[in-house]
Amino acid sequence: MHERTIRVTIDSGVIEGFTSDGVHRWRSIPFASPPVGPLRLRAPRPVEPWPGVRYCHGYTYCAPQDRKYTMTGVGKFQPMSEDCLTLNVVAPETVGATDGPLPVMFFIHGGGYILGSSATPIYDGAALARRGCVYVSVNYRLGALGCMDLSSLSTREHPIEDNLFLRDLVMALRWVRDNAAVFGGDPDNVTIFGESAGAHAVATLLATPAAKGLFAQAISESPASGMAGPPDVAAAFADDFVEALGVDRSDGAAAAMAARPSELVTALNRVMRHGMKEMRGAFVVGPTYDTEYLPTDPVRAMADGTAHRVPLIVGTNADEGRLFTRFLQLLPMTEPAIDMLLADSDVESRERITKAYPGYPSPSACVRLGGDFAFGTAAWQIASAHGRHAPTFVYRYDYAPRTFHWSGLGATHATELFAVFDVYRTRFGSLMTAAADRRSARRVSNDVQNRWRAFSRTGVPGDGWPEYGRDRAVMVFDRRSRVEYDPDAERRTAWEGFTLATH
């Protein structure tokens, strides 16, 4: 494959990338100073300009996490470092002179706020760029170094700030505002989109005052529930974390600053195992609201109109929970776990919720209930709250090739990414689709991509997809896509008013 190099000048210096397959690519461009040494657990600082040319041909580091999650291919692992605040840009090689600047699509990867990397092959983004956008994918600090709020441990000697990953994402969006035009992008037309924890980050950015004006549209694919918490819950988890590090609370900040990244990952894993049993009303990692940086719980901010009133697409997949029966068994998907989840609800609420899942407590009903608890409830709440003040479009992704049904996964969590990123047209994607499914997989991919592209240009996802209003219109993506009205009404209403109890 013939590759050519391409150089551009951004505000911090000259970067060299490469051109192949009809797109220009630049990888691992730093958007902030490395958050290392005394800058660990601090808000990100602007990137220092560099002399000469910075070579951005390959991916550098991902954020520290369990090594098993850093696999990029058979036997290949991405190296980890705290020096991970980089982003990647993919732009089409040829842009018509009359087209004007292109919309920017800014992708935030998922992974439960503890794992993931923008270098994951599925997130390449070239297919989206070829359809007419500048695609940006970003790394942010994960786990204890970025997504766990340790600010309650802060001391004069070791100051620690909250919501570090959110500050990283805002810093990256500022970079896009300042540099998008160099790549042919329109800094005034940025669409943020993400999946799972990335979708939750998108929803949180809607309520982050510092992100105002940095994006024009948002797409939240399977946002997770229960990931945002108040400062007292964050402080309780921080105390658990110090205990897991094996030091006194008074030495917590010093220990967090001195520990090796791998020790922080191990301590967080211990707290998470313990936290699943404790049920404190929020997940161990995620944003903290009622703080200066994030004043209000994101869904509450949407409902009261103080969130950024930009057009939003939000949705879930038909079989969200099934992935978690095989991997990352974090969701309540067995009768004992669901009993614990609902233990503090009144009898009437418990009965209403379990009755919405015919056959409960059969395994399939438990998996569906767990999937709705983790993802459905978030999407329903966000759609209802944001839809009061801004154009909101809701989808349910039902499409699954036969191989997915045979394996028992169905249209599970993250499978819409195969359509969004056009994976079914790749060699890997062809293996997932038996010959009979190839045409339908490509048709669904075209539909999703064309609608995401239209939305990124205009804030409207193409024809025939009504806004989510009183009739609760939902676009169902499948072999034959269609609009349904409040398709999961009984399950949606069963969860109304449910909140995680705090112990």
C-alpha cells in the first residue's frame, strides 16, 4: 500500500501524518501537557509547543488500565503511560472547493471509565471521514487517575482536582476549536459522540459549563446509568481507595501521588469489587456533580433547561445486557443480584419493575432487566429531560446478523458501532456476516452513517425520523428500519421514579 506523508502546522507546532486509502491520518497528537509527576491528579495544562516536526504516524500510549484491555490485535498490546492525553485526526484526502469547511465528528470511547483507547481498530474513523467529515478520536485519563474523584483527599502539599477526565475532554474540544480549520474542519460545527461510558461523558458534557459553545450537536449511544454521584459518595469511595492502598487517610494524597500506575489500577479493582456490594447510589468511577466544575446532576440540568440546548440523538440496543453475560460481569443480571438492587424499593415498585419482564426470574428476563437498569433507564431519562428544551431524536438498534443470534448475543451492547464505523465492509466484518446477511448489514450501516452524517451537518438526522415528543417516536434500526411510538412503554414506565439507594 502506497503511503505519502503530509505535514500541517497547528498552534503548537508542525505535525507529520500520512495519507492512504483516500484519507489523511495524524495519530497521537498531544492536546495537553503530560499529566505526570506533580501534574498527576491535576487539571490538564495547555500543551507546550515543540520545535521542528512531530511525527504522528503511529499510536503512542493509552491510559493506565488492566493490560488485558489494551489488546489491539492477536498478541499485540498498546503500551500504557500517564502521558496519554493525545488525539487522532482523520480527514478526507480530497474536498471539493465549493464544499466549504467540513463538520467535525469528535468520538469519545467507552469502557466503563476504567478501560479503552482511541487506538482500538474499530474506532479508526476513516469510513466516516470519507463520507465527508473531519474525524477526531480522543484519549482521556481513566480509572483512579482520571475518572475516580479523589479531590476529598486534597492537601496543600498535594492538591487534587475533581472531574479530571471531563476537564481532559473539554481541553481536547478547545484544541479542536483552535485547530480544526487546519484539517478542513469547521470549528463551529462539532458533533460529540460516544458509546457506553463515552455516551455518558457526552451526556455529562451537555451539563458542563466549561464546554459551552464547544460543540453544536451530540450523539449518546447506550449511555450508562448510575455513573454520576455527589461529593459525599465520591469521598466515601476515596476513603475505600486509600484503605485499598494500605495507608492512613491522612497519607492518602501523598500515597496516590507516589503509587505506581499499576498499583492504582489494582487498588481501584479492589474498591470496585467491594463497591458492587455496598450500593452507595453511584458507580465508583464517573463524574461528580454539585461541584464547581459540574454544578448539577446532568439529567437534572437537562430537565431544568440549564444544560446546553443542542440537538441530541440518544438510544440503546435491543439486547444490551447479553454482552455482560460473557464479559465484564458487572451488571445485576441474576435473581439474587436483582433482589439486592431492588432491596430498598417498596414492594409495589419491586413488583412493577419485575412484572415488566415476562417470565421473571427466568435467565433471559433477568438479562433484559439488568440491561434496562444499566442503559435503558439512562436513555429514557435523558430523552425525556433533554427533549423538553432541545431537539431530541431517539433510536433503538435491533439489527444483528444471524451469527450474533446463533452465539446468543443478538443486538447487544456496542454492536451499533459496527454500523457507525462501517465494520461490516471490512474483512473482519465479512467474517461476522454469513453471506445471507451481507446485504442487510451494509444497508443498516449506510442508513446509520447517512443519518449520523446528516445530523452532524444540520442537527437533523435525515428524513422520516420525528423528534421525541409526547408520542415518544423511536427510530428502530433493523433489516427494515421503521419508526415506532413508545415501543417499550411498560418497561420504561416501570422504572420511573427508581433511584439507587445509598447505604
